[in-house]
Amino acid sequence: MKFKYFFMAALAVSAFASCTDLTTEDDPEKDDQEQTDQDDDNTPDQGEDGNQEEGISGNVSGVWKAGSTVNVSGHITVPEGESLTIEEGVTVIFSDKGVGVNHVAIEFTVDGNLYCLGTEDAPVRLTVAEDLRTYGNTFKGFWGGIVAGATCAEMLIDHTIIEYTGGQVIEGSPAAENGYYTAGDDAYPQITTNNVNGNYVITNSIIRNGWSDGIYMMGGNAIIAGNIFSATGYDGAEAVNVKSGCKVDVAGNIMFSPNTNGLKLSSSDQSEVRHQALIQAYNNTIINSGWRRDGEKGGCIYVEEMANVSVFNNLLVNCKFRAITPAYDEPGSEDCYDGENSMIDYNFYASGNVESHLFFEGEYDDDGETLYYSGVKLPYQGYAYNHEEYDPSADVNSKIAKTAEEAEALNPMFVNYDINVDPALYDWNDSWNFHVQGGSPVLEGAYSPSEASRQPFYSVSGLTVNGQTYTSPAVQPWFGAFGLEE
């Protein structure tokens, strides 16, 4: 992850939840755990109005009680072996001033366990001061995000808003001192994971307005489902970025305007300790992806470096390119994805008919080699482009709009979203509804997995976090996150 140096409408969230809420099964030991959490209350001292006024820093654990406001003035850490529960309606405000004379971005380090337990009506919110939450500050990166360390055993992010992260990792940043990121080269994602044995569930949440990646996984078992990603990445980055040591189901998410890709799936740094990256990515809707990236890298889905993936039934709308698989013609190389065991197919590529205001033409220098930009201005041009990294064995059965006529015929017919807009835009509108109308072409031709290798990893066994077992959403018989509105 190298770098150069609005609340969503209730309609959108509730409609989305109706399709993708995870199934949970109570653990018989959960009541004991809840009692323990209640006894271990370390909500910061509050004033008469229930809000905590002085900023906190250092080690945190216990329970931050429902409806409270917590101000954070310095790095905070959930210590190894301890847990922090953040109840519904809690607002956590991170100072934009940073730490020390270098103003190091404040990091939320989780070496123990973290449970963000928001609800639809009262989400948890990890944010900055209200006057900083502006369109002009979308990519300012005021704080450092959640960094789940190598000893973080489990994390639940449910009905939680995470926003305005992406501060630069510099000398003095905890993530640099812990060896997770490189000072001077990296910026903080909104959520980072590191433990190959950790269990992580991220669901029903809004992850928006970040300089860097939405979720950057360097280890762990995870369900990432039913979330809305919006305005991800300033001059690079993806909504969901998965590396080796991970086994992940990514389903039913909306990914709006990621800078480079909605999904970047790689098994980089694979070893005996960090197993091959295994990812099932299905029924996601990715919109306006790839246009804001300087140059030609990215577009919607990027699969590389021996990742073993099943990528199907996704709806790609106004993305710059189709699924990209570098070095696909070098099977077995460290750059090529695991084409023998992977499937990238049965996806739906929709395009509007409005040109992007961001496009690249002419030649450019790449390490002394003269290359040419694609000149792509319209999504269907990108889908039809003779891209040297389009694997001909991928997307064989996908529906792809490659002309203006095909784009019109393959309009998804959203209930409320006009695809005929500049695809480089990133400003979210609360009124959008990504269910489709009757007769939409996304309702036919989707894939129904019969092979065990294409089934979600956690649809049966599930993942147990915070005393409950969560199972992944079932594969739906349509393309994208939503079918017909009920």
C-alpha cells in the first residue's frame, strides 16, 4: 500500500440490511460475557449532559456506554487480553491536532478485542469534530483509523460509521513502530487487520471519506457484508484490500467511488506462516471505480500474486476497466493470480453514456519505457478496451456493455440512481436506492454455485465473535447487492 504523498439515508441503510443482515446464533456463554462487560465499565468521566469533555489517551478497555461522546486527544490502545465494547449511539471524536510536535495522526490500536455495537437507529460513530465534516475535507485524513494488531483475537464492527481517516504514517506513528506500515510511505486505512488467526466481522456499517483503503487485511478470517463504502482513497487505494494470511467472504456491499478498485485481492507476502489468500467476493455493487487514479492502474477488481478467488455475481457500474489480472499469461509466477483454482466470471458490467472529466491521453514514461494511455473517457470504452491484463478466461459468461447500444440495453434500472452521470464523481447522495425495478437485466443470468469451492466460507460454520456466531449471506440469484425492492 504505497502512496505519493454524509450520514446515509435511512432508506438506503434499512433496505440494504433487509438483504444482507448476517445470521447470528447466540453462544450459551454470552450472558456471562455480557455481565462481565457490564461490571467492567470504564466509560470516560462524563459531564451532566452525558458527554466526556476532556480528551483521553493511552490504554482503554471495558464499556463506553450508550449515547455518550468520547473525545480522544492521543493514541489509544486496547491492550492484549482485554476488550473494549462501544455501545449504540456512542460518538468517538478524534482530535485532528495529532500527537507531539510532529502532529502524528492519532491511532486507535487494538491489541485485544474491539466490539462496536451500534444499531440502525443509533450507530456508533468514529469521527472528527463536527465542523471538520465537510465536502472539502473528504480526503484530508485527520486521524489514523483502527489498527487491529497481531494479537487482536476478534473484532466486531456493526452499524458503525468510520470517517475522515487516512493520516500519514510517519516517525512516531505506532503502526510504524510496530512494523505494520512504513513511515513516510504509507497512509492509514480506516480498518487494518494483522492476526492470521483473528476473527473479524464488519457488517451494516458505513466506511467513508478516507485518504487510504477502507479495509486493509494482512491477516485473519473475516465476513465483510452489508456495508457502504463511499469516497475511498485520495490518490490510490481500494474499498477492500486483502493480502495473504486471510480467508474472507465479501458480499452484499455497496462500493461507491473507490479511487482505484472496489476489490484488490492479492496473496503478497505468502509464506508458511501467512497462508494463501482465499476470497469469496459475490453480490457486491461497485460504482465509479478507477477514474480518480492517476494513470491507468485499477478499474473495479484487481486480482494478483497467487490469490485464490471466486469473484461472481457482482454488479460493476461506470467503472473504468473490467477485472484486471496482471501476469495472467505467466501461470505459476509470483505476479499471477491462482488461475487454476480461481473463478472470475458471471459479473455484470453496466455503463452510462456520459464522459468522465478525468481521463488520460498520449504517452508517458514508465521506468524508461514509453507507454500510451488508453484514452478511455466512457466506461463502455474501458470495458471494450484491448487491455493487456484482461485474462481471456475470465468473465466469459459475464454481461458486458461494450458499446453505447449495449450500455442502454444493460442499464440496471435502479430504483433511484441515474447511471448517466460523470463516472469520476464521488459525492454521495442520501436519496439513492440501489434496488432494481422489475424487468432489470441484472435479475437474470447470475451464477448459482454448485461446487463447494464456490460457496461462501462462513455460510454454514460461521465465525464466532463476542459470543455470537455470524454466518455469511447466501449467494443471491442476481447481480449486485440488491434485487427487487420488497
